[in-house]
Amino acid sequence: MKLRQLITYLAFFLALPVSALGGVLPDDRGDVLYHRYEGGGVTIDGPSVLVRKQAGKSLSFVGNYYLDMVSSASIDVITTASPYTEEREQWSLGMDYLRGNTTMSVNYVSSVESDFDASTYAFSVSEDMFGDLTTLTLSYAYGEDIVGRSDDSTFRRENTRQHYGVGLTQILTRNLIATLNFETVTDEGFLNNPYRSVRYLDPGSARGFSFEPELYPETRTSNAVGLRARYFLPYRAALEAEYRFYTDTWEIEGHTASLTYVHPWGPFTFEGKFRYHDQTGAAFFQDIFSRSEATNFRGRDKELSPLTSYTFRGKVSYEFIDPNKGWGIFKRGSLNFSLDHLFVEYHEFRDITSGSLGEEALYELKANVYQVFVSFWY
Amino acid sequence: MKTKFAKTGRILLALLAFYGLSACSVEPWVKPYERDRLADPIMALDGDPVSTAYIQHVYEAREGARGGEGAAGGGCGCN
């Protein structure tokens, strides 16, 4: 694009009138959450704390601190390495600026582990239009990762990641709202896990197979489109349906669908959700390769296997501050508990601890995800 | 290369034209006073952002798909 054309586009953008109708900044709120994941020999727990506060009428700041404390003896770990513990610490800072119907947002996220650092810079613009019935959002994020190894201080690999997103939220009727999201993500660099291995047939080994490091392509581009609709039922309850189609250059294709029902009862709100996800495997995934270095790229991460996952969720919330009365500086307050039961069936990834070669069962994962959190609006 | 830029320019112009339309006086078919049900907290598309971000991270670490449901943070902590 010529510079003159770019300037023309920018001038056009800046010359557009600002509507007299106003957009809305997110509510001021604070959340303190404890999360715990248990399943497949892995326990991960920790806190997450979020604080959001407006400054004046057009600025809102948000900060989040998040911690994962990992204790892992997963199927990947016990078959090729030793159980381990580690921490992942993440914090983020963001700002939203409202001008007329336009909200501009910037966000920075930093995630640090002993052997993995990730930084993400995000920018988005949202525009409320057509009498605030429609919200269009354009977003971009750039991420940089540094991958290390805990057993080799000289090991250092990098990769970069870019997200491009377009979102459209539409009020369709007085009872129905829907949102459509497109997201493209591109990765470039060292994308495999430095600790994981693939296995291959090895007649010289007592078990009949041996392991070697996995090797992924150095690029990946994915596209996802998601459609979600939420409907207000006549007796004050809500029903939400969601569908997502996913495809990427590693030849994974996925379909995800969920149905959620929300039912308030006095100060309580109950929620039930069922989520279904089905995917094909990556082109270079094999549970066992025919020989060492059999293909240019090779992986045995179970997440890249063809799989089907089912999640059943139950959640209950209790409003301990009546939103009609408030309490001191607080407008609203709620205590929440949720349990997600996750069941994953892997269609090619086998549990090599379950039998000898040729008799191994397909691996299955059952996990419970607990969340307890308190939210305040002020 | 020139064709690619021209295509990008056309997409950008279309988006800007759509943005420009927002300033026109389109009559909303759901009036502001008819949005009380949509304003009910049970209708919030993301009423619990901390909880949503966490559970999306759980899914992204255990499935091959990503995106289209909102962004999760970087890093993994998931082996």
C-alpha cells in the first residue's frame, strides 16, 4: 500500500463523526478466585485476583494476578520423565478508553515459569452502532515466548504469536442477544514442548519400542469462528447455545458446542452447562512411529490426538449484597462455587502403562475443576 | 504483493464504511426502554471474566483448538 493511500484511509477514519449516543465502560469490580484442577495425575491450584476501576468518565483500568501451582505425575511425565512441581505466575494490566461510542483497549500480560516466559501485548477497538444494537470489535495481539529447559541452562528457544480478531455482538430482539467471533492466530518459532518424546518401534528394546524427542513444524496458523446466542426465557431464566468451528495448518479440525441454562431463585443463581468438543488429530501425530526419525515432523502430545471431550458443569451463586440496597461502598456482592467434570476420550493416544505393546488401551482422562470466588461491584 | 495490499485496502475501506454507517440515524428495532431483560445479570455474555479466562485456559491446555471463544493468557502450566 502506498503511503498516500494509507494517509487517505487514516484521514477518512479520523474525519468520521462521533455519535451523540454513548458507549459504556465495564463496571468497577473486584474478584478473588481460588481454582483447583485434579485429574490424570496432575493437580494445579492457586488464586486469581482481579481489580477494575474507572478514573473519570472515560478511562477504566484493570489488573489481574494469577498463579498456577503445578504438581504433575501425568501419563506423559511418568512414562518418559520424573514427577515434578513448579509454579506459573501471570499478571496483566489493561486500560480502556471511551470516546463517544468507541472504546479503545490496551492490555499487557506477562507469564513466568522457571523454564517458560511469555509476554503478550494486545490492542482492540470496539464501536457501538445502530442505536447501540450492534457492537463491532477489532482486536490484535502480539506475543513473545522464551522456552527453556530446567535441566539445561544453555537451552533457549523463541517463538512469536499474533492474534487477529473480529467480533460482532448483536441485540436481535428484546429477549435475544448473539455474538459472532472470528479469530486467526499465527505462531512462528519453537512450538514443541522441549521435554516431550515420541515413541517408535524398536525390536532391540525389551518393550519393543523406544523414545526420541518430538519435532514440530516451526509455523502454525489457526482459524476459529464462534457463534453464541443467549435467550431470556419468559419466567426469568436464561438459555445459551454456542458453537465453534476450528481449523489449522497442522490439519486439526474441531467442532465445539455447548448449552447453558441459568436459573435464579431468590438470592441464588443456579447454572448447568454441557460442553462437547471433537477434533481430528495433527497430521504429524502418531501414537507409535514405524522407526526412529520416520517422518520430517513427529509429535505424540495427547492434545494433538483425535479426541472427544465432554464437560458437565454445575454452578451456584449467592448474592450476599442485595443489588437494590447496596452495602456501604458496594453496590453488589456475590459468592460463587462451580464444579466442571471433564471427560476426554483419546482415539489414538494409548496408555502405555496399561499393557504390553499391541494390547494397550486407549487413554482416557477424567478431571474435576473447582472454582470458588467472591465478586464485589463498587 | 500489490494485489494483496489492494485487497487489504478494500477490506479496510469496507470496515470504515461500516463504521461510518454507525453515525447515521438507524432506527433501533429494540428501543432502549425495551432492554430491561437484556440488562438482567443472568443475560450477561461474560458475567465472570476471571472464571471465564481460567476455564478457557483449562480447555486450551487440553485440546488442540484455540480462539473464537475469547482470548486466554500466555504460558502453559499444563504438562
